[in-house]
Amino acid sequence: MTLWASLSLAALATLPAAAAAASFEYGKGPYYPTPFDEWLNLAKDWPGPSLQKWVHYFEPYERHFSRFRGTPVVVLEIGIKDGGSLALWRKYFGESARLFGADLFEGAAVFKGNPRYGTPERIILGDQGSDSFWEDVRLALPGGTLDILIDDGSHAAGHQVKSMEMALQLLRPGGVYFCEDVHGARNGFLPYLIEKFIYSTKPAPGKNWYAGGNTTLNAFKPMGHMPANTLQQQVFALTIYPFVAVVEMLHTPRTVLHGPVRGHELLQGSNQHGLNHPHHQRAERGR
């Protein structure tokens, strides 16, 4: 059973800590414990504005964000609601972090520069699905770029697609796009991610496995050395968690994907070498 942890403190304050510990099993992965566990353990006494987080987000946060702690990281969160998440990010990333928030609600403008809300440098107001919003974002960010984009906005698939496409333009080398609340097995954002990064259904010239005929991260040429397509040059990984999709950018571009052979001793009679290998034959047949 998963706890949907909330800093709507009135409700949590009535739940004894011992009872909470006995009633829920959150699950522990390879990045447990995390600094966010303090938030969970002290939730009923957490000072400041309200926020809400799924507990299983903590380890993905730590996995993808920990290297930015204590640095002048540039962070934009879309969808800041009551402002509590901005305060949480300030506590996590540290005083040197440069925080920016964005929201459709005009009242969120009061968060700007307020220590109660993590002292964000700027609050961008607007609809994340509009081009004018993203132009405002570009103008607000230092140098028009950022290190982390957290999409906790409308959760509409079309808006998530727009944010993902803009993230690929705005993220610095090594940057992270973290899309929250991708709920449901038939969420419309998922086919977009699969089509763009993994399995393209679009017709392509020539061999579909070859980088020139396929734009996904999985574009492939079977001879162990191939030029990288645009995504392969820029993107390190797409990672999926329950309700979360993360895209990480490479620190430096890759121009080729290369699988060199080392050593000269071959097993005689094996079909694991050369073009007769079933792996190569399947590749030559395309899909």
C-alpha cells in the first residue's frame, strides 16, 4: 500500500507517527534512504506552505538530482500550487541554487523572492501549452537555459509533450527533464515517449535499423560503428518510473555509437562472428 504523502498538515497532524509507521510500507529501492525522508518523517510538523508528493518519487529525485546539490543549479518547476515545493527544493539543493517557478494562477506571483517559498528569483505566469509562455521562460532564465525542468503542471498529455520538446531545447549539457504524475497505463504522454525515443512507427528510407533511417535512441546499424542521430547525440537516457518519466541529457555530445572488438582468439566453428550471426541477419531484415 502506498501513502500519498501530503503537507496538508491538518490531516496529517491527527495521525500518530507510530501508527503511520505501522500502517504503510513505502518500499525501499537502491537509493534509499534519501534526504526527502526527513520531510516524510516530520510531515506533521513541517513548517511553511502546503505541498503534496508521492513517496515513491523520492528515490528518483535522489537518483537524478543529487549531483546538483550544493551547486548553482538552475531549476524551473512548472505547477507550484501553494508554493511548498519551492521551499522543499531550496532545502534540498541549497542556498546557491537558482530557483524559478511557473504557474497559471496569477496569485503565485507573491512567491517571488519570498524566503517562505524558497526565495525563487522569478515566477513565470502563463499556460505551459502556449508558445508565448515558453518565450517568457526563455527570457527569464539565465542565458535562456537551465539544468532541471520539473513538470508538475496541468498533467495534460499535450502540455507534457510541449514541455518535453521545449526541455530538449532549453536544457544544458547534463540537464534533466522530470515529468511528474504521468498517471494511467493509457496516458497519452506514453505513446509520444515511445514513438520519439524507443520505437518509431513512421516509415523510414532504407534500413529501419540504421541511424539515417530512424530517429529514435534505438536506431541501429549492425556493424559496430555508426553515426549518431540527433537524439543519440544529445540524450543520455529515458527512464520510466511509476507515474514519472525522466530524460537526461549527455554532458558532451556523442558523434558515433561504437562497439569495438578486442582480442584475437576466436572460437572455431561458432556463428557468433561476422554477417552470418543471427543478430546481424535480423538487423538486415529490418523490423
